Amino acid sequence: MKNIFMPAILILAIVSTALGISSNAGKSAYTFLKIGVSAKAQAMGGAFAGMADDLGGLYYNPAGLTAPVYIFSSPAKSDDEYAEGEEALPTVALKPVATNRFMATYLNYLLDFQTGYICYVRAIDEKSAAGISITYQSYGDFKRLNGRGDDLGSFNAYDMAFALTYSKKLIQHLSLGVSGKFITEKIDSYNSDALAMDLGALYHLADGRTSIGLAVTNLGAQLKGLTTAHKDPLPLTIDGGFTHHLRGMPLTFSGDIIYPTDNDIYFALGGQFEAFRPFMLRLGWSLAGRDNKTGSSKDGLAGFAGGFGYSYKEYTFDYAYSSYADIGNVHRLTLSVEF
């Protein structure tokens, strides 16, 4: 696994360039399902399918609910205690899984759209877990005007998705997960509904430092469109990723290739610096930021993200900043609790 991140970056770039053409850009419904709900994941550029080690896994890769979570700490011995030629490697430990876990995220999205996400997961036994989640986005109130411009009051619009998730560890290093989702959208007196599912797999190598994940999300169809004559496709996404904790360094690196069927394929990269645990620093970048470039001086920031996390006893607080260049910035706040 030495220098694994260098060939990985090259592979991501080649594949993204070769397949990065889509004729279906902007044609799917329920685009709120693509926003990202975990501050930790988004601070790492959204490269999370191969990591999925918090409840954001309900959104990014449902297999993460039963995947092992490894904690890397400082070397067990001081430098002068090592024999000549012996490496000072960090110690590895498995984090105990709590019976009950809860997570909530809030973000004031672009154009002041209010977005929230809450989820709860309960461990059924040592190898399986089940969860429930709700994603909500409000577009606010709008004035209702007739053809003459007369004010007839107001109306609102929102999107919502309810999901039930089940995950099971099949063998020591392999977990699978599935989610069933009911999605609804309302604009004034019009509404649409859809059913979808997410599928995920997460495999940890025996070294405890490397994991590989694959997730297929929003696989389904509309039951009812906003009009009786038309139905829109869902934002089906295929995400393959890996995560690697660098040998002898307090750094975890993630990289994903993400194929949204309603846009161009892209890759995302992220890193988590762990030297100050329980305080974490994160940085990420996503090629999807190219869609936000407008030719302004801020285009260089498009797709960049960063943030931090802090854990105290059973509580974890995560923050993420994401740049959409000249379009604006998004701040995500996530609170997690284990009990």
C-alpha cells in the first residue's frame, strides 16, 4: 500500500476525463437528494463511499452502519525505545459500536433554501443494524400573482425523503446495506411522489488501514409527477471510493469516482488530519465544482471544502465549509450522539 494515493489520483483523473460526458444533465427530479448531509463527509469533498464511518453512511453508503471503525493513535513507544530499523507505527484499535446513535445536520443552502437531516440507528446485534432518516428542504414562501400582477397571497414549496435502512456484516471485513426511500415534493397545490432504494457495500482490508466502498443511490422511479402527463427520472448515482490511513502518519486519505446519471462523471478527494485527536482537521475537493464556475475571479475556489470535528464523550460536533465559487458558500453543522 506504499504511496497508494499517487496512482489512485492518476486513475481517478483518467477515468473522470474519459467518461465525463452526459446528455442527461439537469433532467432529474428531487435534486435535493444530491446536496450532501454530513458535515464530515462534505468537508472531505464528498469522498465518503469508502469511509462511511459515521451516520452519514445512511446517505452515502448504507453498508457503513455495520462496518468496523478503526482508531489510530500515536506510537505506543517513544522514539528511543525502538530498536534500530524498527518503525514507529501508530497503534490501531476498534471503536466500540454504541447500541443507539443519532445524528442531525442543518445547513442554510444556496438561495437561502433551508435544509435539514436527522437519522437514528440502532444496533440489532453484533453484525446488523437498522436506521431511519428524514431529509427535508424548504424553498420558502412565494407570492401568488395573477396575470395582471395582483397579489393573491402566497404559497410554499418543499422536498422531503423518508428512508429505512438495514445493514449486515456478512464476514469479518465485508458489510452490505440497503435503504428504501419514499420521496415527496410539493409546490403550492401540486405534488409528486417517488420510491427509491440505495445499495451499498464496504470492504476493509486486513491491515485495518484501507477500505473500499461502492454505493448505488436513488435507484427508483416516480409514482406521480407534478402533472399527470409527465414523470421525471430520479438522480441515480453510482459512487465507488476508497479510504487509506497513511502508514506512520496521522492522516486518512479518501478518493471517490462518482457517476451521477444526470450529469458528468467526476472525482472527489479528501483528507482528515488526526494528530490532535479528538480534534480533527479536514480538507477536500470535488471536480463537480466545475459546474459552478461563472468566469469570475472566484472560480479557483469552486469545489473546495474544509472543516473540523470535535468529540467529547458521547457527543461529536462537525463543521464543513463548501465553496460554490461566485454562486456562494455553504456552511454545514452536524451533531452526533451515541448512547
